[in-house]
Amino acid sequence: MNTLNIEEIVAEWAKDCKLDDTELDSEALNIPYLHAKYLKHLADTRIRMRASGIKKKELWITLSDYYRGDLNNTEDLDRIRREPWPKTVLKNDLPQYVEADADMMKLNSKIAVLEETVGVLEEILKAINSRGFAISSAIKWRQLTNFAE
């Protein structure tokens, strides 16, 4: 899966969004291609975001067990690549420890970027969907102005 980051998507859209007003017919025919292209980016990003959401649930369970002290045997610690946890965390305090964990913050950051990317792609698709109306309006304007001359 060729995944692009948000900067690459915005740069790609900056090129794709330009209309050649001398070739409005070609631009109108290009709309389905653009729609398919950015819909694929959106689908890929949503899949990555959902996969990250699943990883977050798994990490939450692992970190909860770790901070409660349930993963202090050598095999578990090797598997999760951590040192033994010396404290006892109360159940009510557990979410604070899990959310403050470096791995969880990194994953939350990744999910936030993916959510923002989804939002950008949704806005791009809205622009593509309205592109036909803009082209139609430009053609009608030209017809009116040519008729008036």
C-alpha cells in the first residue's frame, strides 16, 4: 500500500486542483479520475487509522496489566521490552499512567495525524465533487459573454 503523509497529499492536491480554463471539457472528464485517486487515499488512511485504533486497545490492555504489576515475570517483560514495574498503581489511577506512557502518547499522536489526514482528504473530495459545478458555471458564463458580443 503506497501511503502518503499529509504534507505529500496537500502538495499533490495543490497540483491537481488547478483548472486549465482553456480545456474545460478535459477538466470535466478528469473529475472521476481525481475522485478515484483521492478516495483511494482516504480509504487507505481510514484503514491505517482503524488498525492503529486496534493497536491502541491492545496497548491499553498490555499497559494496564504492566502498571498493575501483572507482567513482572521475565518472559512478559522481555516480550513487551520493559523493566519490572516497582510500584502498585490503584485502579482509579491506572488511566493516568497508561495515557502518560511514552508508547501510548506516540500511538495517540499517530492516530491524531491520521484523523487530520482523513479530514483533509474529505475536504479534497468535497472540492472534487463541486468541481463539476464550477466547470459548468464557467462554461455557461463563457456562453453568455460570447453571446453578448
